[in-house]
Amino acid sequence: MSTEFGKRVATTSSALRPLPLVELGHWGGEALVRGKRLLDVGCGDGRFAIGIAPFAAGAEGLDPDPEAVAAARRNARALGVRNVRFITGAAQRLPYRGAEFDVVLLSWTL
């Protein structure tokens, strides 16, 4: 079994995906995340986490690609979304100690 995690996909592919609220609507809409702590695994450039963070108590984005995480941070700052944080890491080895999330989402993640 390989120990290599985090294959990378260009963050520009985010432009081809549905708007975050449209996508969230397929999973139950804003009620799924309203007032909850959420984790977006494989967040890429932050498109989904940033789009739904305004409804959540807080959001975390996790991605193995440091360039994607840097882009997500830039995007959140540019849009003024302050309740979202992005870190580099892999789903196979979650870098959270004792952190609890109410909702974990994987949006367009391979």
C-alpha cells in the first residue's frame, strides 16, 4: 500500500463546478450547516467552504496541496469571509486533535 497521499488537481478546475449554495441545496440546503462547525475535506481553492461559511458557526478547509491552501486563504481574505480557516493535510491523517465537527463535507474530491 502506498503511503503517498494528496494527488493534486489544478485549482482552476473550481470555475467549472456549481455555485456552493446550489451544490449545498442537493444535500439539504443551508439547514445542513447553519450554526454548525464544518470541515471541508479536499477544499482546493476554498470555493465550497468560503461559499457556505457565512451560514456556519465556523468552517475548516483541509487540502494536501499547499498551493491550493494558499489560494483558499487569499480567496477568503479577498471576499472578507472571516470564519473559515484553511490548512494543509490529508484526509487519511487528519491533523486535528480533539477537534469536533458537526458536518464533514467532501465536494468534488477524488
